[in-house]
Amino acid sequence: MSGNILGKRFVVVSFGESHGKCVGAVIDGCPAGLPFNEQDVQRHLDLRKPGTSEYYTPRLEPDRAEILSGVFNGYTTGAPIAIIVRNKDVDSGHYLEYYHRPRPGHADYVARAKYGGFNDWRGGGRFSGRVTISHVIAGSLAIKLLKHVLGIKVYAYTKSIGDIAVNEVTHKGLEERYSNPVRCPDPVIAKKMEEFLRGLIMRGDSIGGVVEAVAFNVPIGIGEPIFDGLEQDISKALFSIPGVKGVEFGAGFTSSRMRGSEFNDKPIIRGGAIKFESNNSGGIVGGVSNGMPIVVRVAFRPPSSIRIPQRTIDLETFEEVEVRVKGRHDPCIAPRAVPIVESTLAIVLADHAIRYGLIPPVLGKEHGKP
Amino acid sequence: MSGNILGKRFVVVSFGESHGKCVGAVIDGCPAGLPFNEQDVQRHLDLRKPGTSEYYTPRLEPDRAEILSGVFNGYTTGAPIAIIVRNKDVDSGHYLEYYHRPRPGHADYVARAKYGGFNDWRGGGRFSGRVTISHVIAGSLAIKLLKHVLGIKVYAYTKSIGDIAVNEVTHKGLEERYSNPVRCPDPVIAKKMEEFLRGLIMRGDSIGGVVEAVAFNVPIGIGEPIFDGLEQDISKALFSIPGVKGVEFGAGFTSSRMRGSEFNDKPIIRGGAIKFESNNSGGIVGGVSNGMPIVVRVAFRPPSSIRIPQRTIDLETFEEVEVRVKGRHDPCIAPRAVPIVESTLAIVLADHAIRYGLIPPVLGKEHGKP
Amino acid sequence: MSGNILGKRFVVVSFGESHGKCVGAVIDGCPAGLPFNEQDVQRHLDLRKPGTSEYYTPRLEPDRAEILSGVFNGYTTGAPIAIIVRNKDVDSGHYLEYYHRPRPGHADYVARAKYGGFNDWRGGGRFSGRVTISHVIAGSLAIKLLKHVLGIKVYAYTKSIGDIAVNEVTHKGLEERYSNPVRCPDPVIAKKMEEFLRGLIMRGDSIGGVVEAVAFNVPIGIGEPIFDGLEQDISKALFSIPGVKGVEFGAGFTSSRMRGSEFNDKPIIRGGAIKFESNNSGGIVGGVSNGMPIVVRVAFRPPSSIRIPQRTIDLETFEEVEVRVKGRHDPCIAPRAVPIVESTLAIVLADHAIRYGLIPPVLGKEHGKP
Amino acid sequence: MSGNILGKRFVVVSFGESHGKCVGAVIDGCPAGLPFNEQDVQRHLDLRKPGTSEYYTPRLEPDRAEILSGVFNGYTTGAPIAIIVRNKDVDSGHYLEYYHRPRPGHADYVARAKYGGFNDWRGGGRFSGRVTISHVIAGSLAIKLLKHVLGIKVYAYTKSIGDIAVNEVTHKGLEERYSNPVRCPDPVIAKKMEEFLRGLIMRGDSIGGVVEAVAFNVPIGIGEPIFDGLEQDISKALFSIPGVKGVEFGAGFTSSRMRGSEFNDKPIIRGGAIKFESNNSGGIVGGVSNGMPIVVRVAFRPPSSIRIPQRTIDLETFEEVEVRVKGRHDPCIAPRAVPIVESTLAIVLADHAIRYGLIPPVLGKEHGKP
């Protein structure tokens, strides 16, 4: 119970189910005076939206943001900001079957066990990837706040799909990451990924992937060790995205095979300021930002919904049966997760920037007299 | 500010510095009626203690636990439990140099920047690995609580050091994981690891490693999605251990290269109960325990302290200089981190077991009349 | 920033403004399996609603509850429950004047100062008594939960209006407290109060009052000292109701003039159980419920909105001016606050009952198969 | 469980029992760079200390503060500050009787019921007034922080003992409030109070009292409505002091008998700034400071420990018996509570000043090079 609240100063409350009336979020703690409107949310929701490419689930959702509170005359007021997205294209027909015959890999079984069968099973309910609309709603606010006050910019992109990975990423690639449906900053690799996904869709299978995120211009000193360090809170937030099975920073798991003499980032002077020669630490040392870009990678398992028939248990008869997941589904989580990862990273950075005193409670001078 | 508190129901407050008077923890939220005394803490502290093998830093610390509150007549009382470990073998001589000339890889520089130079720099202060005494103190209580009430058992062990990794782990190996100084459950691999570390010590370098932890007998249903799921809170807690750069559950990063048809764990009936054929999810689906063992891996970067001279910046003169880390240091974090990872995992499980109502506020019947 | 969240286990998030789109609440932490629907909320909202008597502000609000999430097939699901009430009868015409010329007693001035003028000033915005719709929404859930699981019943009533006070309260009076518009359990005193209010309305003035609340059947042991004791958390919650200037339990301020020999409640045996001869402690000792009814009184200052012209400062010209509050307003907060106080007390008791392990995460057996 | 933590940014963790090893506190969230040492704590502890007047319990406690962490070279470091006070004059002889035969008015009975008899009953354990050492420890830090950064000054004093009350208080009286043992700012009234207490001690009875606290120089805008407003959080904190049964701000309960035309504080211009003609609101409107002094009153019930024999229940035999509280005890809580109330108010103001961005994470320039 009561696990739907994230953060301490820029606090995100998530609510809503996949096939209920809406998915939404309340953000408590946003400073007053940030220019903000529904278009700011919509831009990010559109990047997350299903049905925009052949590699995404074709659920037809307009996903329109409605701001319910906390914004007045085009600015945030300092009051809690509630935003909802109504669900429209809801067809819960198949899901009763999965309530009885849980789909392998899905949360159908644990959800039913945990909530005594009272859980809203339609469309996976609260365990659907659709709940990440909450992340994107709050993230759209965090992204704007970070850029407006501190010039921080957050990028995520598809680093790999299965074995197809991008290695070198250019700044241009980052800026144009949304120009292809797999959100890969390298157009040549992107083509390979698309081709691979098409084959996979044909076979009715799915594949894992890795999303990498980078945050530029993060000032030194953000993060509150030892328990509320940046890696601590970023990883917690990222694992709330359905399908994440691993999170690593900088050299990450590779650092477990490195020597200290190669891993240690040496400080150097660049443009009069102290920077580091390498960034194996991913911009975070001791839980605190060190002024280098923050680099984090997120491993997504393959989507659980595959067309290939799978064995499961019928919870009423306790017999082994076969379940076939109907409909078309994302063959890989990574591409659609890109804006969600950006949002999630931004939420944590905003929370910590406020905690560290870098963002005041009121932005700018007193708002023009109405 | 204020980042030294972990958890919501089994709450751990960490305090103390490496070369200050002590390191300690307050645990708020432990039920009344758990048999507990200083020996229960000491057992785990001894496993964490420096100086017990040639592969550990030789700092001579007795690391004696002193319970200050919350325990009466051999039982927990329901009041907050404060426990401290006094620092004894303190030699802060070298550290003033590192305050001016930050050691690469260490938090010397970010600590000074974040706290305006007011930070206690002696021995790394609050950024020393010694703060994990807090984890072990609280973990010793959590481990006992979980076993006492729910029969949950938590094991960690060194999975790899550099490229030397253990693959198959037997139950016997797990039980005897502390029988060799590298805490590897496979004695043959352990020998190789020891040999490798000896060579490394000669060269004055260090190496990364991976610790794996497993929790058995975790009931289904623990974990509060979407933000306070198990993976979310376990990863947050594990990243608070100095040196961690990655956390993954079950198949982890490997799952990013798997197909749904191989990844999805199929439910099966075993002994009248529903279990799963495989455990790629690491015992957690949708942030909730599914009744399978919880499996998590933690990547440790190599220790930053190496004898090899390194380039750094003198913060007073802003010139490039060379710094040489004095003394002997752990060549690899993983072995000494094994009891810390166990403790940390247990803390989160205890917190969530209480949240999910599995542990009552009073254990057992009314305590015998005094 | 970020002060709109109450509680630790039955968590209430409030949002919305007086003249914005809606006022609402998210409740995170309600167990699964509680029968609940919009009528359960509506019943309480109707008691709080304006315009239902000549002593209430005549704003014509239907105040219809809309459940957005967390309820499925007539039961709570364990997911966060979001409920909104749309604002309808909005006329913000006068309020721009008050933004420039703050009304004495109102929050107009502090709101503008705190939020740099970005605050939504329409209808008092976030500082309007209308935000207590959040309390009633969450309270309707808490009241049902407490009654359903523990048989706890919560009553509030108007104890005094100005100098007119009720002394003896019968159980019948409590049950029928909503049968007169001043919500006074003594019909004779109620008549006097009504008469007094009519005179006050004529003069365009307002008056203070006291609301008393009683909770029956609260089990012994609820409340977590020393900081999260019952008095601590109940008082905090009650002071969130606009207009509250004092909170006292049991003998309250009167106890400051009592001797220990009269104040101390002596334990006695009643029906085989330990009760107390008197209830000067108001059912709470050391922050913990002692099995007696919880008794708390709340002092409301007079409503700030009065028709009598008042002196204020024009914030643009910095001159003393006169402001006249337009429209009709409640002459006394107490009567309309009665359901709000009941809700608020219930919210805190629900939160603490869950914390103390008295309410399980799932209510009843597994819900009938759909 | 887990109710011993107060605040969100200046976080106070309380631990320790009356007759255990010590009472202490951890403060997490104090900025770096505040000059602070054990004398700063000691000064306030000495004001709280027992045995310093004939009206206080004669327990002979030196009450020496020991700083365990978070302070280095005379300044706070930004790390958690742990401070303990060892218990010395411990005689638990009588208390076993009270475990079986709970003293009326005391928490003996609820403590045993709540914690299943595992509670440390010696000296009242965790329910002793001695736990307010935690408040004073943290308060000494908060008082210094508020004064150092914002010039805020906090005063409390005995407003009344029984029916003997002080009405007018001069600034000189405030400054010299500790010059008499009853901590009353009017020396004439103080004499009457002392005389009254002497008679009461003779009769073996006790009396209630009221403490008033005032905070000067609190900037406008502090307090986060609607749940974390100043009145909300101050009242919560004050009710954590054993013996408090009521809290009121400004006109408080008296405002329930006032008309709006008299209650509303009219804004005026004083010295170029907006102030208010009266202060019925006690410096807080809508949960937010309005720039006037914060005024709060706390009602203390009479101490439960009286020499007069009282009836109680023997919990082993379930028979009515008589209990006689041994030893000498405070005849009135108010005088000794004065420094505790000051500390508690300061703690909440410090927490909120940090939340509102008025106190930076580092105070002053970089600390002189060591």
C-alpha cells in the first residue's frame, strides 16, 4: 500500500489504470512562476504515444493532457499540479482470460495474489506500461524547469535492441534521436534495428533493449548521500518503468572488470574549471554530481506479450494450459521508453536540484499585475 | 541535506564519519519482542571488519557494537534502536594532502565542493566505505527479524573479481561462502581470485568485482508499485554502498539481448504451489515478489585507492600535480562488501514485509513478567 | 513547496483551487476489497456543500464526486484512488480587487507574497475553504474503512457558537447532529444559535465557534510516539482546515488549571476490560489511544469575510484604503466544518490503524470471480 | 512503529530511554558551516536539567552533551549530527511496581499494552519527560541556525500555573525569563507562583500550566499549506512534549467567541513595510507566516506523579489496588518545559525556513583552509 509517491521536494503522485477512466499525476512542489501549459505536456506525450509506428502497439489513443490544477494565466502557481490523460481506446475483452490464466512474464499473477483478486485486471490495470503516462506528465514539467532555471538538458536514446547496438553517438544524433521510430541516434544502426524488429513481428516474438540517458550541464554538488545520492534515487525511479531489469552508471558493469588505474577519472582543468579526463563514473561520485554529464543505462527485458503460444496455469482449475496473447504489441520496449526515461531522469534531477537549493520557490520577479 | 534516512517502516538513520568518534545507526520501526543483543550485531560486523585477511585494508579496528537504546532484557522494545561502533585506529595524517589534491576516483573533490570545504575530510569522512557499518548494524537486525518471523534467508557472495567469475553455485557453497577470504562459494575459483589479487597488490593496482545476492522464502506479494516496488527500493539501497556502479535483477542486462519467448518465466505447479520454471525475473515481477528467490547482482568499480601515482589538480594552486595514495587498501571491494550487500537487501525486505502487513508490531505473546 | 500530502500509510494528496477546474484528492494506501462507490463520497460532500441553509454561503455548487481511479466493480483495488469535484458556480469578478487590496483576516496578502504574485487569486484559490473538499473525499473513504474493519465511529458537532455552548450531549443528539443547520446535538441550544446567527447576518458580521469530535471504539495502542503520536498527527491534520486557531484533547486548556489529583484518570474494570473512570486525557495517553473515546475540540476563528467595510492597504499604491467584501458568506465556520472535522479525524485514525497493523492490505476473502 | 522522526529538511531523530544508557538525537539536514560545539547544546540542556530548583524533580543528572558526529573543527559539516546525553542518576527500583500497577495519568498501561510488555518500563522508559532531551539537543542547533542566518529569536515563558497568570509581558521580562525558577517574565507573578507551588508540594499534589512562545523576525512566507502549514507542523511538534493537552495560536480558543470585525488583523504600513494592527492570527495566516511575531500557547496538564495515594488496577490480579508514587517530582511541568517549547518551535521554524529556500546548504564562504 501507498507506494505511488516519488520524491521529496518535487513530488510525483501517480494514479490511474490502463483501461480505467484515465492515467494521471499530481506534482507537488513545483516552484511558482514557470511558464507551462498543456502543449508542454502534449509534446512529450506524443513521443510516448502508441500507434505512431509499425513497431508500436496500435492502440489508438489521442492521449490528450488536461491540466486540472496548479497552473494559472500560463504560469505554475506553486500549488499542486494535477494532470490527467483520459483513456479512450479501451477493449478489455481478452483480459478476463488472463486473470484466470496469467500471461507468462506479465504481472497478472502477482497482481491477483497481492490484491486478493480485487485488482483492476483490465489491460493489466495498474501494471500496464500505460502508467508511465504519469512519468511523462511529471517529466514534461521537470524537463522545462531544469532547462529554464539551470540550463540542464536531458537526452535518452535507444542504445541497443538485442545484439544491435550503437557505439558512437554524435551531438547531432542526440538532437535528432526522435527522427526515426526506433529512437536511435545513428541512422545506419537505426535501419538495422527496424529490419530486425520487422522480422521479429513476423515471428510473433519480442526482444530486449538498452536505453541510455545523458544529462548535460548538471552543476556539481547535487545528490544527498548516503541514502539519497543521485545514483540511488535515479535507479529507484528508473526501475519503476515496467520492464527494467538493470541500471548502470558510467562504466557500469564493465567497471567490475576494470583496474583502478584505468577506471579512476583524473581531474583536469578545462576552460578554467575542473573537469575530468574520462567519465567512467558517469558524472556521479559518492552519490554527488561532479560536473560531468550524467550517464545512465537502462536494460529492458523483452515485452512479455508475444503472439507465440505459451504454457501457463489456470488459476481456477490449477491445470497447465496454453495462453495466447491477442492483439499486436510493442516488439521492443526501448524505443517507446526513450521519452519515459528522459522524463524519469529529469524528475529526479529536479527533485535534487530543489533539495540542494538551486531552484528557488518563485521563479523570476513578481508576475505582471493581472 | 537530509539524505541519511532509508525506508518507511523499518527506517534506518545513518551517522558518523571514518575518523570521527564513531559510526552508527538508529533503526526506527523494529517490532517489539525480537530477541536481540550485541552479539547479534557483532557477528556481522566481524565479517565486514578490516584487517582480517591480506586482501583487506589492514586498519586495526576492533569494531565493537554498543547498543545505546531500544533493547531491554534481551528483547527489542519497539523503541528506536541506536547502535554505535567507536573508531579506534585513526590516523588522519595523509588526508589533509588529499583535501588539497583530491585523489582520482574518490569523492574528495565533490565533497569539498558540495559542503564548501566544511566536510570532515579525515579518512574520507562521510564518503568512506566505513559508513557501511550503518548498513551492517541495521542489517543484523533485519536479517534476524526476517528469519525469525518469515523464515527468509539472505545470502550474498563474490560472483566475480575482474574476469574471474563463478558460474554454478551450490547450496553448500552458499552456506560456506565466508570460509575463504574472497567470499566465493566455489573454492576452486576462490583460489584463482586470491592468486589474482596477490599479483594486483604487488603492482599496487585494484580491480572491480560483482557481488550476487539471493533471498530465499520471500512470500509472494511484497513490494508496492509503482514507485516503491522491490527492485526500485533494493536498487536505491544498494547504490548507497560506496563503489556500486550497476544493479541488475534476474537476467538483468542479459535480458536486453533475449527474446520474449526465452525470457518469460512460465508458471508451473510444484508441491501444490505455483512456482516458475525459470527465474529470469529474479523473483520480482511488476515490482512485486512472485515467490521465487530474489536474485540481484551488484557491480563494484575498482577501489579508487591505488599505490600507483596518479595525476590530479592542486585545488589551491590550480596546477596539475601527482598524488600518491599512502597506506595499504582493499584491492577489490567485492569480498568485504558481501556482508554489506546481505545487510542492505535484508533491510529493504524487512521494510517491505512490515509495509505489507507480514510482520506484526509485537512478536510473540506478552514477554514473561520481569 | 510540496506540502499537500498527509499521512504515511493512508496518504492523502490534495489538489485544486476554489475557482479552477476542480478540487480533488488522491488517496494512496487504501486496502483492496473495501466496498466503495461515488455515493459513499457524495453523502459526505452533501453535508459539506454550500447553499443548503441560510447560514451558509449561497454558492450554488452541485459538488458531484467523480472517481477517476482505484475502484473497480464496486471495490477498492489497492491502487491509488483519485476523486475530483468539478467547480461550477464560479464568479471571480471581485477577487482581482482583493489581489490588490487584501481582505483583512484572509490569506490574500501572504499568498501573493509567498508565491510572488503567481498564485491563483480567484476565489481565494488554494487558500479557500473549498479545498476541504479534499478532506471530505478522503474522509469518506476513511470513515467507511474504520467502520468496516474496526467498528470505529466518528462524530463531530458544533459545541459552541460565540458564547452559546452545548454542555451535555446525548447519544441520540450525536446521531441526529445533522438534523439542524447548525449541527448542534441539542435542539434547544441549536435554536439559540440559529437566532444569534440571523442577527449577525443582519449586521454583516461573523462569529467564531468550537467543534468537538468524538471517536468511539478506537482500540488501545494506536499512535506512534514520540513524534507520530495521535495528538500530534490529529492536531496537525485539524490545523489544515482553514480557520482553526486551537486544538485541545480531553480536558485540554482546562487541565492547565487542574490538580493532578483531579486530572488523573483512574483505571477501573468494566465488563471484564480495563477502562477509565474519567476521560480527562481524551482517550490518548503518551500519544497512544487508551481504549476510551477520543475527544478533541477545535476552535474556529470567525470567518474573515464580513460585509462591514474594513481598512486595508492597496498593494500597488501602498495607501490605506477601505475594502468591502462582496457577496454573502458563512457567518460561522463551525456548522459547515462539522463533516470536515469528522473526515479529518477519520483520516488520521485510518492512517494509524494501518501503521499499527490493525487493517490488512486486503479486506475479506478473494473477491468473487468476475 | 517508526514514529521517532520529525521534519522533512531539518530532520530530528529521537532515541533513548529514561533509565537506559542515554537519550539522544540525530539531526539530518543541518547546513554545513554553522559554528557549533558542545557548549551550544549544554547551555540549553542546563536550562532543562532537573534538580536545579526546589520545584523540579531532584534527580541528579549532570546531563552532559556528547557530540558523536557531524561537527568538525568547530563547524557543522553537512553530515548528520548525532548527540547523546548519558543517564547517570538511575534508580529503577520502584518502577517494576508500576509495570504491574500502572500509575493513573501515566503511560504505564498503554505502553505495556501497545508493546506487549516488552517496553522498557524503567523510569517510564520512552514515555518519560526525559526524552525531551532530544528536543533540546536538536533545538539548540535550530536556535543557533535561525539566529545566525535569519536573525529569528525564539522565547518561551510560563504564562500561567493553575489560576495564576501573567498578562502583560515586557521585552525585558522576556530576556530575563530564566532569572526565576518558574520562568515567568513578571517577577511579582513569579513570586506568587513559587508560593503556590510550595503549598502544593506540601500537599503532594500537582498543577497544570500554560507556556507561551513567541518567535520574532520570522520572514513572511514560511509554511507550506495545506497540510504542512506552520500551525500544522508546530502543533504536531509541540504535542510530542509529554503532558501537552492543547495548542493555540494568536487569539486561539478565545477567537471562537470573537466577531470577525474584532478578530481580523488589519494591515498597516510601519517603517515602509506592511505589518498588522493586531496579531490575533498569531503571525500565521493560511498556514503561512505573515511577518508578525508567531505566538503560540501550550496547555500542560498537571504532572501525573503525585504523592497522594491513588486507586489503580493490578494487571496480574485484575483487582483494584492503591498505588503510591515514590520520590519527589515536578509539581508543575510548565517551568521546566520552557526551554523545551523554545527548542521545539525553533526546530519547526528551521525545517520550514530550509524548505522555503531561506537557508542555503552551505553557510558563509569556504571555510578557512585547514
